[in-house]
Amino acid sequence: MPVSVSIRNIPDDVAERLKARAARNHRSLQGELLFILEQAAREEAAVRDPLDILEEVRAWGVESPDEATEIVREGRDQSSRCR
């Protein structure tokens, strides 16, 4: 369900820059603000928790940094041989 958001007391210079940006991008001010919010939310979702990554790597059977390094090197060696 969509949510309405209201931001009060936006400084005049910030509002003018946002309006100019919206005009450059052929969007309304509301459309530009929604675009900015969607981008910020997408970027936030792309950031992964390092502990989740560690858990995923361990699930692959990699137990140590040295072992991970060796796997990366083997992959690079195979890639360079395929060229």
C-alpha cells in the first residue's frame, strides 16, 4: 500500500536545486523525489551484511582465508588459459 510522506522546512536552496534537477530529468518535483528515494532504497538493499556473506562462503565448504585465496587463484588461472 502506498505511503504519503511530508517533509517540512526544506531550505529554499535545496528546494530550488531539486526543482532544477527534476526539470533536467523531465520529471515533476514529486516524480524526481520518488526517483531519488527509490534509488536510495535500492542501494541500501544491495549492501550485504558481511556475516551473511561469511555464512554463504562457509556453506560452500571454504573454511579459511587461505583456502578462499587458493580458489580465487585457481579460477583466475583457468580463465587465463581459456583466452
